[in-house]
Amino acid sequence: MKRIMLMAALVAAPVAAQDAPVPAGLTVDRVVLLMRHGVRPPTKAPPMPAGTADRPWPAWPVAPGYLTPHGRTAIARVAAYDRARWSAAGLVAKTGCTPVRLVADSDERTIETARAYAGAFQPGCTPVIEHRPQDEPDPLFSPIDEQAVAFDPAAAQAAVLAAAGPGGIAGEEARVRPLLTRLDTILCGKPQAGCGIGGEPSGLAPARPGKRPKLSGALDRASTAAQILLLEYAEGKPMTDVGWGRATPADIAALAELHALEFRLLARPAYVARANLSLLAPLIADSLTKPNGARVTMISGHDTNVAAMGGLLDLHWQVPGLSRDDPSPGGAIVFERLRDAAGKGYVRALFRSQSIAQIRNLTPLTAGATPYVAVLAIPGCSARGIAGLCTAEAFAARLSQKP
């Protein structure tokens, strides 16, 4: 009965959002989504080194790093919403199979996120997902790690330290010390020798050829632990299993700052972001401009990809239940190509995501429960007198800019 009710709610017609209307005189004729995969377990078992917590970590229903059934349903919810929104805008038909290009990284969670999205975006149609064989590294999504782009680790280190500001990594740790203390309380219950993440000073790991910058110490481990708690909560686990019953929804939202901080330092700096998007950025540009291209292109990637795009274009968002600029499960930076009556092209950016509570509760997206949709002003653009709206030419230039 519970499964029947779940599926009935899933196919309930979503309602298009009214909080991001298309500017007057323009119509949407092409969309590209750069999207994070849905809810997954930690990517390793056990998820963190021994001694991080004083109790065993909660069990998950799938293998480490795989998309969960709960995550699949949440993705389907937002995909149906996207179809309703864009059909209302005249981009796609309300029903039937519409050309959608699906590009996914080679992890199970990214492939299955694309599959879940396609199944709800165009029910009954056969999706074609472009991806490498599962678990075969794909330079499209990880060009630095796969050495598919020229990358100077020393320049990257300098960019990270510049993002940290005059106080450096130590200053960032001091700023979030209350969060680290609260996180240790959740992990360990009470202060215990050898338990928790806050005891090791934070730093920037030594630069390695062909590798992205990496934090070390408390900030590195805190980002991972905070993300695990967020995923436990978003998965809909009983609160007794979210941080062993020691974490509240307010804790989850506050501790998300630790995850966002890691991305602000490691993924958003222009030098790193440009390298990380060296292959994805041209794909996005091509998808927006190619004659007779798909009206909708969905790219199923990772939080690192989304954060890098935020850094490259200086875009900012805040999903309810998360910290500023933290990429949510199933959240996407959306690029809409717009046309005026004369055929001139423009591009605007949005962030679209369910709130964390909506993901947790698998909330049907209705007029009273729309997802978070925010127009993201692209700095330096003000076409038609609209702050943040780019001409197509200006957007292409921004996307290809050098750091």
C-alpha cells in the first residue's frame, strides 16, 4: 500500500513555478541543466576513519556511492516539475516524447540519476544516455584528475590561499570553530580522546602534479562528515539514525557551511574552476547554440561540477536547508536561451532545487510546495536593461574566459 501511494504521488501533475517568470518580450527556446546526482550513501564503507565517531555508521539500502531508491524518487519529482514548467513556457509539449539530450558521468549514481530524470520527464519513452562504461573515468567531468587539461598545481594552491583571505586556512578554521565543536558533539556524544574531527589543525595538502587542491586536517574531515549527515537526513532516515539521534534539522543546515566552505576554497576559485570545466563548458556552449540541437540538455554530474560553474561565472544561490552556494542533491544550475521577436538570443542562469525538507519528505511539487527556483544574476551582463541577463555573445565570452 505504501508503495502504491508513493507511485500515485509521484505521477501527480506538478505545477510550474511562478517565481522565475521569463522576462517580457522573450521566449525560452533552449535549456541546459548542469545537475548534481541524487541522494546517495557515503562513497566508502566505513565512510570515515576509525575513531571519527563513537558508534557504527547507519546502514544504507544500496552499495556505497549508488543512487538510493529514495534519491531516485526525489529526482523523478523534480524532473516532472521541470517538464511542467517548460511545457508551460512553450519549450516542450505537455505530453509525449520530446528530444532530450542526456549526458552523465560514469558513476552509477550519475547514470541512474539521468535515467530517473528521463523516466519522469518523458514517461514511456526510451532514454538514450551518453556515458562511458560504468566506473571508467571520464575526463569530461574530471579533466584535472584525468590529466586532460594543462594544470599548474602551484597556481591552483595560490588561488586557494587567495580565496581563504589574509587569515589563511587557519583563519577559516577559527571562523567555523563553533561548527566543528558542534559536529564533534554529534560524532562523539561527549568529548572523548581520539574521537571526532576537530583535533587536527587544518591546512592545504602539498601540491601534487595533475591533482586538484585538497585540504587536510579538521576542515577536510568536517566537510565529509557534514555531508554524510546531510545525506542521512535527505534520505529520510529516522532522526534516531541521523547523527545517531544527536543532530537536528537546524544542525544539518548549519553544518552545511563546512561543505560549502570546502567548495569555496577548492572548487570556486577561477583558476581551478576554469580547468575543471575545460570540457564541460564547451559542451554547454554547444548545447545552447548548435543548430537543431536538443531543446533540453541534462548533464548529470557532481557537486564539484556545479560548484565550479558557480565559481567560474560568480553565481550564488542558497537552497533552503543548506548553506550559501552548497550544491544540493538533484540541484542544478540551469541555463535558458531566450529569444526576442527579432530572433536575437540571450542567456540567463537559474538555480533549481528541491529544499532539503522536500527531498527528505518526497514532497509532491504543487502550487503550495514549489521547489526553490532563483534567477542568478551573471555579473557584467545587463541586456535589455535586466541585471544579470546576457546576450548570447556575451554569455559565450564569459563561459570561455580565461582565469
